[in-house]
Amino acid sequence: MGFSSLLAMLLIGAIAGWLSGKIMEGRGFGLIGNIIVGVVGAFLAGLIFPALGFAVGGGLVSSIIFATIGAIILLFLIGLVKRG
């Protein structure tokens, strides 16, 4: 993995974390926490969606959408763990 792909993953994760924090109001962790959740959510989406048969396709917008969905799933799971 080169520097440019790592930078792109961090940028996509940051955008996804910000979007997921806006979508899941009240479950965010602040700006830095949401960026971390977005990066982890992007990684989670990269593992889950191909296993389910969904392809991310090429492009920035589709990557952001899938990473945002992964971050929302992660925020939901963290919310469940915090309650229990």
C-alpha cells in the first residue's frame, strides 16, 4: 500500500466519519472520534460488503457511500455495547 492510497483511505474515512456523525445524531464521538470511526468503518465495509456480494465499484463517491454505511454500522454496534 503506497502513501497515496493510505492518504485516500484516510480522506475517505474522514468524510465517512463526519457523514455518519451527522446521520446518527447523538451517537458521534466528536470530530476526531468520528474520523477514527470513519476509517474503521471503511475497513469494516471493505470486509463485509464483498463477502455479501456487493462490489464497491470504482469511484470516490461510491467509496464514500460504502465507508459511510460501514461507519454507521460501527456506530450502531458501539451504541449497543455502551447500553449493555
